[in-house]
Amino acid sequence: AVVLCAYLEMGGIDLQDRSVIELGAGTGLVGIVATLLGKSFVCLFISIYTCSARVTITDRAAALEFLESNVQANLPSELRLRAVVKELTWGKDLGNFPPGAFDFVLGADIVYLEETFAELLQTLEHLCSEQTVILLSCRIRYERDHKFLKMLRGRFSVYEVHYDSNKDVHIYKAQRGSHRDDF
């Protein structure tokens, strides 16, 4: 999560007035940072509600209370309405999320349980339009991690966009079709 947040902070991605969803949020760090980065100084003079990122931070039901408390504790009051905590179990609950409604799908260290790969892919397909950018950060530790990337490449164009050699964490960008343009 820290590596993905640092990547977002580099400024190559404009989250202002974008719709963002974080999958498997855990503590919610990535979603909180996306919310903070999704505002601009212009927003402070106009209306924060109209030009800030809209971030949906998701995880399983058991994590939601802790996740919500982190969001409340770490976002300024004027941005809290821009971050919504919602339950999402991959492959289920998809009707609670409009198909293709997100500009960015973010996930940090969510690729580790092989039995969830099919549901994660189903969820990504549901959430993504042709323009949606998926950013996944992960360590490649086992053969199953390569298997997931192969499965992902079967449905999306996938490129490594960053590698943190100190933490051994890769960040992959995925999109439908053959998009290779920059953000």
C-alpha cells in the first residue's frame, strides 16, 4: 500500500474529479491517500464537493468498522463525504456497484489467495469500462502470482509501470483493450 501511495503521490495521475474504488482496502491507506490527492487548491476556493475525487473504499464486512474509523480519523472533515466505505466481497455484491462506473480501480497486495482469483477478475470486469485504469501493487512471490497476472492478461492489457526494488513491489497498470497511452 505504501508503494502504491508513493506512486500516486508522484503526480503522474490526476485524480481530481475522478471516480476511484479501492479493493480489499484493509486499513484504507490507498483510498485515504487517493481522496487527499483528489482535491486541488482550486477546489478550496470553489467547492470541494464538485472537484474532488469520489473514492469508494471497499473490503469484506468484518473489516468495515475499522476501515470506517480510519477514514474518519485520517481525512479532514471537508473531504469525508468524498470517501465512502462499502462492503464488497469479490464476485458477490456486484449489483451494489454500477458496472463500468469507475475511472480508477486500485488494489494493494490483494493478489495472494489463488482461490479468489476468478472472483477478483469477475469484479474487475464488472467495475471497469474501456477507459478505466486498474493499478495493482504486489510482490511476486510465488508461481500463483504469475498465474494471476496471466489470467489478468487474458482479459486486460497489462503493463508494469513501476518497480520499487527496496521493497520488491511491482505496480501494474491494466485496461481493457490495447490501451498503452499514459495517464
